[in-house]
Amino acid sequence: MATESTTLLHKQMPITRRRILSLLKEEGELTADELARRLGISAVAIRRHLTRLERDNLVTYQEMQRGMGRPSFVYRLGEAAASYFPRRYDELAITVLETIEDLYGRDAIDAIFRMRSEHILEKYRSKINGQTLDARLDQLTRLREADGYMSTWKLTEDGTYILREANCPIVHVAQGCGSACDYDQMLLSNLLEAKVIRKSHLARGDEACSYEIQPKTNIKQ
């Protein structure tokens, strides 16, 4: 019986499905019968698990001719399976940034995050055009949500606007480089046409990044 890959994440998944994903990661592609032999369970049971994994886009299959007889359904990992295996991109990014700083100085790091902010601004600019702050916040949070920030906003009883982002896709990089967060805050201010004051910070260990948004007096609300 195959052993479960120690690198596989999402431990809440049933162990048989985790083992199927691990085997497909190791072997590239296998039939249901091959998986059944490797795991020591029936092909019928394997196919039930494969049906669920296929529904979740974790595996895909195609019909292939292998020797004589009827074609076989050969399974391989689907697109969604990539997130189930750690890739350590954050560690690589931090190492690259540290090397750039050693070679070219802190200004080079600032330039990287300034350019990143400019690219995001260009991407968002045409999509955030609301005439009121409420409208711009609606547009911004939809865009940020799609980019993985888990972004929401609310207007409190005392009339204060609060923007909350429960996730940051680059939080591990940001923890070692304050420029990333500084430019992101300026980006928000630019897009919302408002003053943005950070109140909590994921990079400092808070539960979320939250901001108080203050309308500029010269902007129509």
C-alpha cells in the first residue's frame, strides 16, 4: 500500500483521496485499476473517490489506448490540485529580495514595490470610477477580493468608513519589507481618492489589515 505524501496539505480531506493525489503527483498519471492495486482497495471504491475529486477539479482524465482491448481512462492531477502541495514561493521571493538589497541597496527594493503598485494602479484605475466613496469602496473591494485579499468595507454608526482585508497574498514578503505595505496603502488612497489610515496590520500579527478611510474634503460624496 502506498504511503501518504508528507508534503500534501489539507489534512481534512479523507485519507484515501489524499493518497490518490499523492500518487498522481508522484507518477504523473494512473488508471483507476492501477490506483486500486497501489492502495490495496477495490477499483469500485477508487472510482467513487475519483468522481468526487474530478467534481472538485482536483483530477482530470482522458481516454487512452494501452495495448490491446478497450481504451482505459487515465487520471492525472487537475488545475485545482496545485494548491494542495506546498511550493515555498514566499521563501524564494524573500531570498531574491534580500539578494537584490545586498547587491543594489534598499532603494532597489523600494523601486520594485513602487513599480508593483504602479502596475496595480494601472490595472484597477479604469474599474474604480465611482462618483462617491461608497461606490469606489464597492468597486475596490470586488477587485481586491478577486486578487485574494478577502476585502470588505463598512460604514460605522459614527460615520467612519472601515476597510478590512483578512488576507494578504504577499504577507510573508511584507513582514520583511515595509515598502510593500507602504506602497499598498498609498495605492488604496490613490484609488479611493481618500485619506487611508492603517489601524491593524497582518504583517504585525493582527487578524487583518484594517484601515480608516477619511473622505477628502474636495471630493464629492
